[in-house]
Amino acid sequence: MDLLTPGSGLIIWQAIIFLLLLVLLRKLAWKPIIQSLKIREESIQEALDSAEKAKEEMAELQADNKKLLEEARQEREKILKEARSVANNIKDEAREDAVRQTEKMIEDAKNAINTEKQAALAEVKTKVAELSLQITEKLLRRELKDEKAQKQLIEDFIKDVKLN
């Protein structure tokens, strides 16, 4: 069993070597390890801070994008509303113009009909007057073939003129 239990001198030397190793590690390796850990911690913190800042900027950009999208939607609605209004105005103007033109055409047609009617009436009057003159002339020639009938007609005209 001696092999399994270490001797007291061995334990003391192992403790001394362990303590020397700790002091040596503390002097030579511990500070650079701690320094590198601090640097690593600072770089991680900077990365976290920049990530948080980027997250905030992204949130601001998203808010700005939403605002811009809403403004664009409102502008689009405004433009569509104006376009509809202009289209309706154009339709109304075209309808009114068509009504005015139709009324003008109807009025022109009525005027043309009245003019034609007046011309036709004048022509009919002229024809009636011509026919009346021709008939009167023929009647007078028949009636006034002899001189006695002519004298009798003149005397009748004179009597009518004096009475009126």
C-alpha cells in the first residue's frame, strides 16, 4: 500500500511547485489573459451597443418609411380624387356642350324651317297672285270683247270708287 499513499516530502514539493507555478502564471500569463478578456469584453460591448444603435436606427427608418408610405397613399388618394373630379367636370362640360349644340342645332333647324316656310308661303302667294291675274285677265278679255261691256265695267268701277 505504500505505492498508493504519497510521501510527505512529495506532497510538500508538489505544493511548492504548484505555488511557484501560480506566481509565475500570475506574473507572466494572468495579466495578458485578463487584458485580452477585458479587450474582448469591450469589443463585445461595443458590438452590442452598435447593434442596439443600429436597431434603433432601423426602427426610426421603419417609422419614417411608414410615414412616407402613408404620405404617398394620401397623395395618391388626393391625385385620384382630383383626377375623378376633373374627369367628372370634363364629362359634365361635354354633356352641357352637347346639350347646347343640340339646342343650337334644333334652333337652327327651326329657323331654317321657318325661313323655308316663309319662302314657300311667299312663293305660293306670288303664284296665287299670278294665277289670279291670269284668270282675271282671261275673264276680262272675254267680258270686254265688245265696247258696250267695257263702258259698263268702267261705270261700275267709278260708282264703287265714289261710294268708298
